[in-house]
Amino acid sequence: MSIVSRFKRDRVGLVSACALVGLYLVALTAPWLAPYDAGETSLREVFRPPSAEHLLGTDQFGRDVLSRVIVATRVTAKITGVAVLLAVVLGTCGGMYVGYVGGRLESLVMRLTDMLLIFPTIMLAIVIVTIAGPSEGGVIVALGLSQVPKFIRLARGVTLSAREALFVEAAKAVGAGRWHILRRHIWPSISSPIIVQATLSLPILVLSASGLSFLGLGVQPPTPEWGAMLNESKDFLRTSPYLLAGPGLCLFVFVLASNLVGDALQDALSPRASSEG
């Protein structure tokens, strides 16, 4: 049974994947999907409750909350997508290389990796974003680098097993170079756990991005972002609690769907599931 067939058998994972794809489709079509300009203010439209004209109401500046949530989805998807790509490329390449060559370089890199893994992701991200600066680019760099140690450790571990395989020994015997072996033989055999880890990193990254924006260290106003919108709405909980609904629900769905998709992928790609199929 193929990986796709095994994944389809997991109804929860399939529904979660549809929800995640839906959020990314909203992110891609945000400029056309938003009913109003997300940055347009109007003092006559301040704190309008949800209605047919403004489905999620308006905020303290008269801006349409639904439009801001839609644009914020695009911002969050961009940040998390680029950050996880950065972490995968740097961490996987570094982990594969040190795992294959071994020696003192491997020992040095792994000791540094172990030291960095002691600190929570958000703490590392705060330190890095303080250096890089509170901006969209700074958040991407901070979140990407904070996840690199996890991918280094994972890639190094699976490479240690893959480098002893017979097909790798055969490639060495015919004179294949180090980078050729890593690219053509090692990577295909270790890609499954890397893909799963990348999926499981998405909820961590989106929570960290929202946390940084909530603390004022992430995306800066007036650019809408889920964490920043939650931070702005906390002062109006009694008078306008509807301001929390949009960004809070999107954050909840993104985190839950990413976790469930990661679990479903892990089950579908596991050797035990393959043998049972």
C-alpha cells in the first residue's frame, strides 16, 4: 500500500490536511479575498460589532477585522513557511555532512547542538530577533535558526544508520564523491523523518511567531499578524470580545491541524505501516 493510500485511511489527518491547505489557499489569495483594505481606518466605523457588512466587526481604528485576519494569514504563512524551509536546508545539510564524515567536526557540532537544544524555542528566538531586529525578516531568521539544532540532530542520527548501508558502500566502491553520495543515496533514505519533523515544526513556529508579535518583538504595526491582533484586542475584552475570535480561531486551527497532519504523516511513513500495508 502506498504512502498516499495509508494517509487517506487516517480520516482525522485527511481533514486536518484539508484545513491546513485551506489556510494556505487563503494566504495565497488574501489580496483578492479580503473584502476591505486591511489598513484602511475610519473613525465612524470604530468598534462596530459583527454584522452583514463587517462579519467579524471592526477594531479601535475602524478597520475591518475579517480583512485583517485574512491578510494576517498570509503574513503568518509566509513567516512559518520560509522559516521551516531555512531550518530544513541548514539543519539537514549540516546534520547529513557531520553524520557522514564523523570525527572531531561531528563531536564539535553535536556538542554545540546539544547546548542549543537546552533552551526553549521561544527563548532562542527572542535572543536572535533582538539581534536581527523586530521585523518580518528578523522573525523569519530567528525562528528558522531556532529550529536548526533539531534538524541537525535528526539528520545526523539517521545518516549514521544510512551510511552503513550496502548501497552506500557500493557507491564508494565505484568512486562516487562525498556530495554525490549524500545527495543521491543518503538524502532519499532519510527524507521521510525530515518531512515529518518539518510538519511538526509548523505549530511551534506559528506559536512562536505569534508570541513574538504579542510581545512586540515580531511583525510591527500596522502589518496585521495573529499575535499582534490578539495583543491589541486584550485591552477590549469586556467591551469588544469579538476582536479575539478571528485571530484566535485561526491560530487554534493552524496549530491543531499541523500537529494532526504531522502525526498522520508519521504513521503513514513508518516502516511498520508499510509492512502491514
